[in-house]
Amino acid sequence: MPVPDRIGRYHVRRLLGSGAFATVWLADDESLRSSVAVKVLAENWTHHADVRARFTEEARIMRRAESDRLIRVLDVGELDDGRPYLVMTYATGGTLAERLERGPMPVRDALRVASDLARGVAVLHDLGVLHRDLKPSNVLFTGEPGAERVVVGDLGLAKALAHGSAFTVIAGSPGYMAPEQARLGAGLDARADVYALGALAYHMLTGRPPSLPESVQAVAAAAATPVVRPSKLRPGVPSAVDGVVLRAVQTDPARRWPSAAAFADALVTAAAPRPVRPVVRALRVATGFVLAAAALATGAVADTGSPPRPRWVTVTDASGGVSVTVPAAWATQVRTTGWNPATINLPPGRAPGLVVGADLTAWSDPASAVPGVFAGASRALREGRPALPDHSGCAAEPARIRRLGDGSVTVKRWTGCGGTTISFTEALITPAAGDYGVYVQIRQVDAADHTERILRGVRTSDSLAPAA
């Protein structure tokens, strides 16, 4: 497929994907200096009024939602040949389909993504909209490292829930569509999307969807076959999670979770670990010294009822490969499930990492006065040049390179962000041993500068083998 030079005022860089109805291109908004995704209606559908109307309705739904859980429409236009196009936010972290090519996801990651995705679908349902085509390629990831967001994309088959009894065309993707979607004229409601959410959760946990029909016509028959419990295919999946996921993919809609929000709540409850005391252990690190780290495998700081915590605490990611020492007041919340280097313009993948901060719900907003630290390791940091986040509203200090243990660290710092005391530090640590680097982002919100101590407290284990 030839790459057009421009679509409207947007300079096209490369193809992102194509389907039966449209093609999506990565492009540059040169006026605003940002990357966007441009979706163009396929040429053979230009003169089909119903398909054009569906294309326009997709834009209206996403515009009406204005939610961080959905891809946003920034602009619309029409090419010289009459084909309409939508300009949307570009999801820097790629798609769930790309991640599933590597097999099942870590259980904790799968449950987090599934619950976040269900929250996004609940936003659509609250707007009175049924998605109808939830599948791995329509689940996208975006956001800063350590604060990645799951977003719902491609609403080309979305329909009003109020018209759920009047669908006259079978639509959906085999493997994820509810059995009632395969019956012409069958009534549909939010529970059809709940089935798809359950199928996606099953796929993330086991490496495949609960049924594998070869066509839309085979969906109903495949769904009638008993579904194997995820824990049978993937040891380590909690039995409580089995029950939650299997209820979502029931053939009878009446036996499923009544809503996407209810499914999300059930996933969170099933995934919640029992309270544990932090386990102190030793990690032999690549730079040749020993670190005593509190291995917070639950992803949260536990309250042991013991004497007050020290002024500084050490936390590790779920893999045990990366740890960081931070002021105790910052360690209110911890996310230890890793990161995707694509968020800083490196090859996509999943790699060890964590983010710790006072309020992770606000971490993705650079203007929020929330102190914290992100640290992630990746081979890609040795092989490519990361694109650091934009801190144009801050005063930049001169970059500096210095020794750190047996390796080196490149440090860039910005202060006075937005006329406040907020500052950002972006650092790239290159250990002398190993084939990976470590990316660190520090956000501080007052006059105290803990940069040097935090960087000295970033550690990696000698068994670290990042996946990206």
C-alpha cells in the first residue's frame, strides 16, 4: 500500500494498520508538534451511505465521551476524492494484540489491563453505547512510563444500546463476540460486551481466547463447548479469578456479570492479595554490591503495625529486577508491574519497572503536585535514543554525565515547572555490566532536592533479563 505524503494538513509517516473499512496512518501535526493517528475510510466504501454514517458516528461517540479511557477524536476532514478521515490521539504503547504475540501476560498485568479495559467500556455503556467489536487490536496503551493507561479504540461497529433489539447485521470478531451476536436479529445489551471482556481476560491469562471458532457462523456452536478454567491452562491463576472470568463468558447472558463495571469490580476483588508483611531480602546487583530491599510483591506499601517507618524506604518491582529508594512520605502507593519502552519512543515490549508515589491516580498529569519516582530497565535503552517527555513549561538545567558505581548516568533536570516548585529529573543509567539500561524519572514538588540520593538508590539484580 503506497504511503500518502499528506492527509489534510497532517504529514504521514507510516502505516499503523488496516481493516475491511478503514486504514490508520501515523502522522505528524506539524502545527502542534505532536504525533496523531489518522483513520481514513477505505476507497471501496466511499459511496456507501450507511458505512459513511457509521464512520461519522464513531467520531461523534468519541467526541461526546471525552474520557481518558477512550481514544479521542481531535479533528475530522475529507480528502479530495470524498473519503472522510478522523484524526485521533496516537496510542504510543501499541496494542494488546502486539503484546499477546509473545504469549500470556503476567497474571497481575492481565488482571490490571482487564479491569481497566472494563472501566473504559463502562464509560461507553454509561453513554448508551454498545461497542460490539472488542478484540486485542482494539485495546491500546498510552501514557507516561510507569503510569500507562489502557484505552478503548475502534468504535466503527458501536451502536446505541437503545437499538439493541433491532440489529439486522451480524457484526463482531470470532473468538471474542458473544454467541447472541452471531444470531441475526437477536437482542443485544451491555452483557454482549461483558462476554468480549471476559474473552479478552481469558486470552491475556492463558494465551488464547476461550473458544476458537473459524467463522462468525461457528461462534454459537463453539461457545456451547464447556470452557476450560484458566488455572488449568495456566498454573498460578487464583481460583477466585477463574470464577470471575468464567462467569463473564457464560453462553446465557442472564448468567454473566450484569455490567462492565461489575466485572471490573469483581476482577479487582479477586486479584486483591492477602495482607502480608514486607519481606526483607538481599539482591546481588550488577554493579557488584549488596542491597537489602523490601520486596513489595503486593504492589502496595503494607502497614505492619510496627514502629514508624524510616525516613527512606526501598521498593522493588514484581520481577525483583529493579528497586529504588525513596523518601518514606512518597511511598504511599506502588505499581510494580513493569513498563513499555515504546512510551519513550523505543521498540515496544514489556520490561521490568515500577512507579512509586504519593498518589498514582494523578501521576500521569505532569502538573499535579505528586512526588514520586519511576524506574524501568530495558535492553532498548542500550540500543536506541529515548525521547524524553516534554518539559517546555520548566527551566532546563545543563545536562550532565557522571560516574555512578561501576557505570555512568546522564542526568537532565527541569525546575520551576508552571511557575511552581515542581521539578522533573530524567536520567539514563548505563551499568558497566549487562546489556540493558535503566530509565528514571523523578518528580519533586518542593524546594528539597533528593535527586542524587534517589539515583544512588536505584539498583538492578544480576539476573535481570529485560524482555525489551
